[in-house]
Amino acid sequence: MEDRRQDSARQAALDYHEFPRPGKLEIRATKPMANGRDLARAYSPGVAEACLEIKADPATAARYTTKGNLVAVISNGTAVLGLGNIGALASKPVMEGKAVLFKKFANIDCFDIEVNEPDPVKLAEIVCALEPTFGAVNLEDIKAPDCFIVEQICRERMNIPVFHDDQHGTAIVVGAAATNALRIAGKRFEDIKIVSTGGGAAGIACLNMLLKLGVKRENVWLCDIHGLVHEDRDIDMNPQKAAYAQASDKRSLTEVIDGADLFLGLSGPGVLTPEMVGRMAPRPIIFALANPNPEIDPDAARAVAPDAIIATGRSDFPNQVNNVLCFPFIFRGALDVGATTINDEMKIACIEGIAALARATTAAEAAAAYRGETLTFGADYLIPKPFDPRLMGVVSSAVARAAMETGVATRPLDDMAAYKQKLDGSVFRSALIMRPVFEAAATATRRIVFAEGEDERVLRAANAMLEETTDVPILIGRPDVIATRAERAGLPIRPDVDFEIVNPENDPRYRDYWETYHGIMARRGVSPDIARAIMRTNTTAIGAVMVHRAEADSLICGTFGQYSWHLQYVRQILARDGLHPVGALSMIILEDGPLFIADTQCHNDPTPQQVMETVMGAARHVRRFGLTPKIALCSHSQFGNTDSYSGRKMRDALALLDAREPDFMYDGEMHVDAALDPELRERIFPTSRLQGVANVLVFAGTDAASGVRNALKMRAGGLEVGPILMGMGNRAHIVTPSITTRGLLNMSVLAGTPVTHYG
């Protein structure tokens, strides 16, 4: 059975690398190449202008080429993973994988370069000769002690960052994990005894980093396959090991383990025995990082020391020490300021950023990627997960600041806050487009009631509101359920302490609520008994009543259930004083910018009047994002060429709009391709009043609008903000069950923006 499972996993890994096309990388052009003009600019003669600019000022290469965002991942294949010296060619899948991680986590472009050169000096010369091409070099999987030689030569001769990730990446993540482990154990770097196994590049670099963090040299005991590294030893020694030689007559790991506070293993399986763990200091810290099998199984260690704090290199145990927490982000910060090197201050800034992030509330995106795991700071959560999207903003900005403060930045940044916002915006795709809305919302404090307050996404959104906005969340739900789920999610918020709770099962306002609802609905067939039942069971209705009674400023509902079901209660209770649902507007964030789609939810077959109201509402809401509305009325008919039902409807809506003389661009009826392609539209209808690419598509029915919305989300990688319920004066918004925590936060900020900010 186990053999079949391993065979299946092996074949799956091979298929992943082979299909649908070999390898894990491709090169894509970033500029158009559609005509002779593009060719003349990309190559001869236009390319000469960029060449001359760089010749006059080499620093401009970062402006006119990819150099400023290009990293070389270089290896000679002499120490690949746990596979050993398998050669340069066989190392290529690993180097491609490293390049993929750079792109995925930090949007850094990479070339993987595998070199058939075992001699470290010659390898260093090859690397140095590549400096004109790259903004930085990541050395990878080069055996010790050759890796020390290669890196030293390259750092001395090259004026760009050179970083051997096996050494320094491991050391940084170990440093972050140790920082938090000591905090939990109540110990300090300067007081602890460290016993380490493994005298290779990673082990030595980790010890060097721990010394920089405060560990005393005399408290470090290094062992390798030959036993303790001591002053009288001459077998398998090099200057890097010799720096940790102890003046001692002890010779083995078992002799030096007594009283150790931290065991650091970068060696092989079974090196640390349970008996040795029993002789370590109280609350021992065990970093058993050998892969694939650690120096001791965590369960075996805990059987002897139940309070041990344990990290491994494996993903199936807590606290995986993974270099991906470090290298994408330290390179991102270094590249963005044009650093000439990666120095100790930048590495320590990286450590501090990673460690601090683990102590903060877990990101919803990381929780979703690691569903079922407890991601609350503690002995089983010392360092954040690689898919925590905050890593780039926190770590890269800290690295960039350290580079500037230490004088190695050739392109220092003027505004670090803006830089961090830019980094966050590249991860949270809605961040930049939502910035004007966040700024407007900050001018007032509004109370936002969430109908589905027990949903973990809502709890995380409420926590984010308290951290990032001035708005006040109100949650409808059972207090004990909310408290349990918040604690399970690792959130610090608690009911009736950090936010108000409305308990449908037992709330002192219950009578006021059902009487209010009955007063509104008494002549629409709702008896007192029905009103009482609804105010016990229908959280959307409860939230709407709260807004009606001015106990909340806006309602957010819809994380489960049908949109139309929620809409009927919003209409019943809140559609008064001239307010009525006009339409649902969804913003879809695509690679080339946002595209708004309406009406996706409210009117299955809107009248021309309702289409006109949708267009007017969409224009107002698009302006909330700091954008100029350009609205296309979309139909199967195009400028009257088909006498279709939708075409007639959109032409009638156009006439109603013309009568109002609105102050924004709009036109129709037209096909979607004409709306999005100005050149096509110019050929078909040269007198169109719409200029440029439309950023709002209004459809003649929800089938078309919702279909386009879902297609853009599922096949074009679009990220939705919304749907925004237009026409209700910002008193209610109905989301959809697919919404994320970030989406709920965005909606809460939209709901938290005073109506005066957008008309």
C-alpha cells in the first residue's frame, strides 16, 4: 500500500513538471509587438536610444531594462536538497522551482543558470561576469566549503547583492523562529546554551546569525559526523568550523547536550535521541531541520519533554523552517532600493519583520490556505506561513529601510509608507483601487452591522476593521459561538469587549425589534406572531431593523443564501424616503485595471427606466474610486443594427439618459468588444460620444451581467469588489457566498463611507 502511494506521488510530481508543457517557467513580453511601429521601438532603430542612455549613465539600466527586477539563480549542482552532488543539469528543476517562488511571492523575474564548474574560484569568475545582466544573484545548492569561497569572491568583486540562500536564508528563518521561541520560553539569547549538529554552510550561517542576535560564542557547541568541533581536532576542519572550536575534553554530542536550551540540527535523522532531550534544560527548544527526516521525531521529543518548543523542515509538522519566508522578500527590498549588497542589518531587519508578523493576528488568506491548522502565536506557531500575503509589505519594507539606513541603497525611497502601500497593493490586488475609499471612510466613524456574525470570514473582517479603520463592527449571532470561533481562528477580539453583539436568541431589544418590524409590515400580511418569529431567526431582517432604528449606519449580509432572499428584507424595511434598490454593481479587478459590471443581481429584466437609474448610480460609485466613468450600454444589438428586445430597451434607456444630460461619458447600445476596443468602435460608429476604453458595462439583464462577471472572475483571474447595492444610500449591501475576508473588509469600508462623499 505504501509503495503504491509513493509511486503515485512520484508520478504526480513528474506529471506536474512535464504537462501541459515541460518545465515550470516561460518568458513573456511586457510590451506590445503588434505592428511595425512596435518593432521599430523594441529593436532597431528605437532600441539604440535606450542603449545610449545606459552608456551615458549605467544607473538608467533599471529604468530601461529588466535588470532592476531580475535575479539569477545559479548552481553547480554539488549539494542539491538531500540528493547531494547530482550535477548541474539534474539541479535544473530545483532552480526553476526557486525562480517560480521568486515570481509567485515577490513578483521578481528570474533566470535559472546551471553551470558545469566544480572549481569554486572558476565558478565565482563566471558569476561575476554576469553582473551586467542581473540586479542580484541567488547562489543555490553549492557544497561547503566551496559555497563560502564563491560567495566571498562574488561579494568582493560585484556591486550587486549576492546571497547564498542555503546559508543566509536558513539563518534568517532560524533567527526569526528562535526569537519567538525564546520569547515563549522566557529566555534570552545572551543566556542560552546552544548545541548544534551539522557543520555545513547552513549550520555555520545559522550560528553566525545567532551570535549577531546576542548568543555568546562560548555558549555554542558545534558537532558534526566526527563529533565535537574542538581546538585539538584536525580532521575535516575549515576556517568556518574552527571559529566554533571549543577548548574541551568532551568529544560527542551526548557529552555536550546536558543543559542545552536550544538544539539546532542541520544534519541527519536520528541524531538526537529522547534520552538526550531529557537532559536538556527545562522548556527545551528543538530545531530538528534535517530533511526529509528530522534529527528526532517531534512526538518522540514531546514524550520526554511535553513542553518542548519544536521546529522542523517538514510541512506536516508545526513550525516549518522554510527559506521561502525570507528570500523573495529580502531580494524584493534590496532590488527596489538598488542595494549594492545584502548586509547584516538587512538580514536582521528581515528576521525582526518575520518574527513580528507571527505575533500579529493571522491573515485570513493564510488561514484559508492552511485550513484546519491552528495559526495562533505560540509554541506551535513561531513563524508565519509562506502564503501569508503580508510578508512582502512587512519584510521587504523593513529590508529596504535597513539598506537605506546603512548606506548601501543607490536608489533610496522618499516615502516608506507609500512604498509599503505599493507592496501591499501588489499582493492585495484591491488595495490600490480601494485607497480613495479607505481615505474617505476615515473621515467619519460608522457602525456596520453584519447579519452573519458567526461566519469566520466576518469575524476576521471585524478584526481587520478594528485594526485598519475607524468604523465599529456589530455582529449578529450567538455570543458563545462567536467567542469560540474567534478563539479558534486565533483572533484577539471578544464579544461585548471589542464589538457589540446582537443575540437573536436572547436580546433585551427583542420586543422593540419585533414591534418595529410589525409596524412596518402590519398591512403587508405580517402578524405579530410572524414578526416575533422573524426577529428570532432572520438575521438580515434584524440588521435591517437596526439600521431603520438608527442603531447602525449600514448592514452587510449575504455570506450565505440567495441574493434575492436578502434583497426582499432590505426592500421591506429600508426602501423608503426615496431609497430603493437601483442595481448591483460589481468591480472586477483585472491585470490591466478595474472593470465595472451592472446590474448583476437586482433586476432580472430591467425596464429602460431601471437601466437609466443603473447607469446613473454606477457613475456615482465609480467616482468613489477616484475614476472617471466611461459607461457602455451593452446589447446584442450595436448602434441600431438589430431590432432586438435588448437593443430597443437600451435605446430607450439612452434616450432617458440624454434627457437628464448627465456629466459623464456614456453611449450605446453596443457589443462588449466595441465597448472595450476604441479602434473597433471608431470603425463601426465614428461619431460615438464614448472616448477610450469603457470602464463600466451595463447590460440589459442580469443573465448577461452576471455571466460576464463570473466569466471574468473564473477564467480571467478577476478579483471582485462588491456587489455594491446602488440606490440604498449606503444603508445596506448584499454580498455573495463566494466573498472573502478581504472582500468583506472592502465592503465594510464602502459601507463606512458617508453618503456625502459620493452623492
